[in-house]
Amino acid sequence: MFSPRVQKLIDELSKLPGIGPKTAQRLTFHLLKLPPEEALPLAHALIEVKETVRFCARCFNLTESELCSICADPTRDRSTLCVVEEPADIISLERTHEYRGLYHVLGGALSPIDGIGPQKLRLAELSERVRAEGIQEVIVATNPNMAGEATALYIAEELRPLVEAGTLRITRPAAGLPMGADLEYADEVTLSRALAGRREIR
Amino acid sequence: MGSRLFTTEALVIGSMRYREADRIITLYTRDRGKLSALAKGLRRTTSKVGGRLEPFGLVRVSLHSGRGSLYTVTGVETLRTFQGVRDELFRMEEGARLLAAVRNLFPVEEANPPVFNLLVRGVARLAGSASPRDAACVVLSTRLKLLAVLGYAPVVSGCARCGGTESLVGYSPELGGVVCLDCASRESAAYFMLTRGALASLGSLISNPLAELDELEVDDRTLAEVEQVVTQTLAHHGH
């Protein structure tokens, strides 16, 4: 129906998440209508990002050099390591301005239900880093869902010898009520976690 | 036409990320069997249902049937969280086998209340399992009982081909039961060898109630053999 090159663009766009064939077609025609100076920056940006952005050699965050800006920053606290599933999670945590330590990106979470085992994640690299870099606290900030919980349990098990030797502390961010929410609408699982992790008002 | 909205008890048997913040949840419902439903915005921190639709959760869920075969979740109430399953890695791993069996074995939207009850009892018993071996027994037994509900239970009382009860030596997924030495050597159907212990345990796991499994004495080798029987039987009948 379309010329082969147009069809190719539609096909490529429809591979993107959340983009169906109809939307891909609309985007394609929009791009075709644009003057070159408006359409080509997208192509250049795509090429640039694929050619220059890679994973940080230490924490597997996204970076344009050997180490990411966080690993390369000498003012960060090198005794604390926060484990996250995806690079996007680092952005969320950085926005809090509460955390000054380093990160480790797993690239996903263990999911027995979906057949995602430890070897598909950067768990061996984590163990090695914790031992080699003399980390004193590991904060397991995987998502509070089943896969994230499974991952947290696995990490705790892997690093147990260090905890027993008294050289490492493993923690998990508190689970609780979102700020600004009504107690009335909280789900039971979150609410019971929030109660279990309650703390004294000073 | 009846109402397009209905409410039923359901166990969450699967969950898949969908679009930006949604999930597609697979449920085994008491009233309509297995079905999938879209839970919109579930992954956002402001979602009211996020914590309620985690795998292994028992819920009362309101579903709206929209276009196509996919339902939309409009309300969820937790009945049991079975948090115990999620507190230990070994329970989660065994539980994953049970949920996978349910996902693969049953057709979409075919109500089967005995299956629902069995599944809930199995998950409840798993949540309180004491050891990896206990958890493995619970899940093997539940999977065998699910096969039994469908009429696919492995025949263990005698040879699946000749009915003889002497020198039973192996298991044939194709014949759906144990086979004796004579039939095994004559029969062209594939089979694999079973130890005496595995044969006995297989029978007990099918017929003993879930609550009495802790009295069963099995070793890891026996469990591995029974696992093979269950896996291959499920593979033979899975959809």
C-alpha cells in the first residue's frame, strides 16, 4: 500500500512500546510533512544516543563515558550502595536529594513466575562489588512487588556471610502510605507494612 | 443482556506490565474460571489497588467486560494476602510452578469451583510450609490434584496398559500412568524409570489431603522423580 521506505518507517515505529500500527502510521505521515530541518534532528539524536550512551562500567547506570557521573563524583559516600532495578529508578531517588551514596543497577528483578533467574541480572557483579569496594550498607530499593521482594530476599541471602561477620548492613526502604493520601483508601498490604514499620514521633 | 459488570472471588495467578503504568492481571475466579483483566494505573504510587493484585493474593474483584476478551478491574478488596508465600524465596519458587500449571492447564472462562477451592487451599498451605521440601510436596500434591479434577490424574494403582500390579517400573506420560516391566519393554510409548519410593510417594501425593502432607517422608531424589512425572503429564495435557 505504501512505498517500501514509508512502510519500513511505519514498521519500525510500531515496534516501540505503546505505539500501535495506527499511531505509527500517523507519526510517519507527520514526519513526512515536516521540513528536513525539523525531522532530521530526531534521526540524529537517535544515532547519537545509540553511539555514545552506554552502561557505566561500575554501576550499570547510563553514561556517556567509562563511569557515570555518580560513580565519578568524589563527594559521594562510597560506603553505601543502593540497589535498583532500572536506571530510571536512580533519577527518582536522586530527585529526593536525600541519598549521597552510590548505586547498582540490576537490569530487572527476579521473577520465578516469568522465569527470570539470577543469571539474567547483574547480581554476581553486585556481590563482587560489595566485597571488593568494602561497602558497609546495601539499600535494596527494588520495587515493592513480588519480583522486587524476591530479588531483595535473594540479595539478603547472597550477602548473609558479610552481615554475619558484622561488616555489612542490608536495609530496605520503608513501605508505607504515600504523602497526601487518605488512610481510608490505603490497601491492606501497604497499611499493614506501614504499621509494622511505624516509628516514634519525637 | 445481563449486566456487563460482575463481582467474584479470585486468586491472582499472573501479572504482566502493560503500557506506562498498567498491568494485565491473570485471575482464577470462582465464578468464571481463568480470565485476564486490565488494571489501569496500578503501578502508580497513588493506585488504590496496587498492593491488592499481587500474585498469590485472594481478592474479591469487580470486573467490567469491555471490548474483546479483556476485562477491566473496577474494584478490589483483599480477602487473604498469603504474605507467607512472598516472605521466603523457596515458597515463591514452588508457588510459581503452581500458578504456571493453572495458567497452562485451564481454558479461559470455564468456571470450575472445585479448582478454585483447591488452588486457594494449596496456596494457603504453601504460605505456612515449613521447609523447601515441605513446600515442594504441597505444590506437587496440589498440581496432581488439579490434574485429577480434570481426569488426568496419573494412574498409579496398576499398569496403565495391562492393569497388572506386578513389577511396576516406570511412568509413561502418553499412557497417563505407571507401566509394568513387560509393557514397558513391549510398548512403543515413551516412558522413564521410577524408583519404588517415587511410585509410593506419587500415590500418597495424589490421595492424601493437603493438611496431612507433613507426615509424608520423602527424599530429594524421590521429589525430583515425582516432579518429572508431574511436569511431563502437565506438558502432555497443557494448552
